[in-house]
Amino acid sequence: MENFPSLKKPSHLISTFFGVGLLPFAPGTWGSLAALLLFYLFAFFQLSFEVFTLILLIFTLISIITCEIATKDLIDRDQKSIVIDEISGLWTAFLFIPLLDLYDFSNSEWQEGTFLATFILFLSFRFFDILKPHPISFIDRNFKTGFGIVLDDLVAGVFAGLSLLGGNFFINIF
């Protein structure tokens, strides 16, 4: 397929997160930034942890299906312009925030460290998503399906969350 992405196709439009993946210079970072801003919107509306988790699960399922459909005819299935997986991955990292006792998705006010925590998670997620340490690199190389495109980002999100928890245990930032 020579014309990827064609934003006239719903699967391409969604997989590029409505064109965010077409922004120049590091489209994955733009996709992650969109995820961060959407998370702040969810926090503004005070979504509960359960609702956020449900949104993440549904969004991840939609991401997998959309990536599978959008890339079925491509040789390089994990195109740089596909950024919907970055959103699922970063949101997975945000699931670790309540473990820091900073924000439990129900307070009307964030504690001072919550913005710092989300920023650290953003940077950590980008670090793991770009460098792809094992097993992220293994998943990226060997699972060339919609599931694989999203799975490596979900694992990067888990790595980012665990790194923040581990770093906080030793340095006691929060």
C-alpha cells in the first residue's frame, strides 16, 4: 500500500489518532503528548479509577483492531504515523499513580506531586518506547499484528510505571 495513511479510511484516521501521527518530528512523542492531555481532561472531569480503567481497556481493544485493519496490507506494519498504541501505553503507565498515594482518581484536587508524576511517567514511557529494552524489542520484532503493535507499548507503560514506583522507593520523591 503506497498511500499510508489515507485519512479517508476510518482505520487510518483512528490509528494515526485523527492525524496526530502525521505531525513532523517524533510522531510517537506527539501521540504520547495527546495521551497526556487527554488524561488531564479525564482528571478535570474526575473520572474514577474504575471508569478510567474501563476506558483504557475499551480503547486498547479498539487500538488492536484498528491497527490490524489499517496495516494488513503493509510490509512495515508498525508505521511511525500509527500513534494510537502510544495512547494505550501511556495510559497504562498512569494506572500506577494511585500506588504513589498522589491521586486516586476521585479527589477533586491533585497533590503537588501528581503533575510531576505524570511528567516522569511520560518521559519514562517515551524512554522505554524508543529504546525498547527486552522484552519490548522482542515483542516489536516478533509480533507483527495489531496486537503486537499495541502490546509493546503496553509493556513500555508497565515498565514506566514500575520504574516510577521503584525510583520513588529508593529516592522517595513523593
